[in-house]
Amino acid sequence: MEHSGKSDEFYMRAALAEAQKALSENEVPVGAVIVAKDQIIARSYNMTEKLNDVTAHAEMLAFTSASNHLGGKYLKECTLYVTLEPCIMCAGASYWSQIGRIVYGASDPKRGFLNQCGGILHPKTLIEGNVLNNECSELLISFFKRKR
């Protein structure tokens, strides 16, 4: 899989823009984009409240959108950029999509898949963490401070 001409930070900023949309709708501010051949083919953000659906995480919605865009369920040549380390559900979905690469911003020590079951990804999936970690973390921290 080729690495894109644009930087991981460039695409993570696009995911952060999606997270801002979630924040504006009082959703947990997590955003995601999926990139194929240097093009963003899917954009999404958490919509669990809006859709009244616990599975409506940014990554899940992005997988569906990217698959629809490509006309197939496998995302082998794609990279998922997400502002928060995926949960077990989203990591499991990434396994089935065979996504080529996952890049996340903030780690999630409580609910992130790495502390729960790190071997859940497809064996060929590459992972890169802590891209724009401070920006991604601060958005989540400020959201939850307001909630408490």
C-alpha cells in the first residue's frame, strides 16, 4: 500500500473537523475520514445520540460510506484516520473491512481496543497512534468537563 502524498497530520485535521461537527451536535467529539489514493472518500463523526444507535460511531459510519463509495466491502488500500483510538467494536469492524492502515489521534486507555484485545485487527493492517494527540485529546477532555 502506498503512503499518501499528504501527511498523516493533514488527514487527521480533516478528522478533527468532523469531530467538531459532533461537538456542535452535543455528541462525543470523535471524527473519522477514510482515504484512498490521496482522496478522502468518507467523512463521518459520532452520531449515537442523533441516530439513537450505540453502533453509530464515527468509524462504523465511515466504513459504510467508504464501502458504498468503492462499491465493495473491503478497504485494503485505504487508511482510516480517527481522532480517538478505536473501541473493540470498531476494531472488529476494521478487521472485517481489511482496512490497510489505521491512524488515530488520542489514545483511549479505558475503552480503546489496544488495552482490551490488541490482536483484533486484521494481520495486514498497519497502525499508527498519537497523531495530533494533543488536539484530539483536548477536544474530548473539554467536552467531558462540560458534561460533568
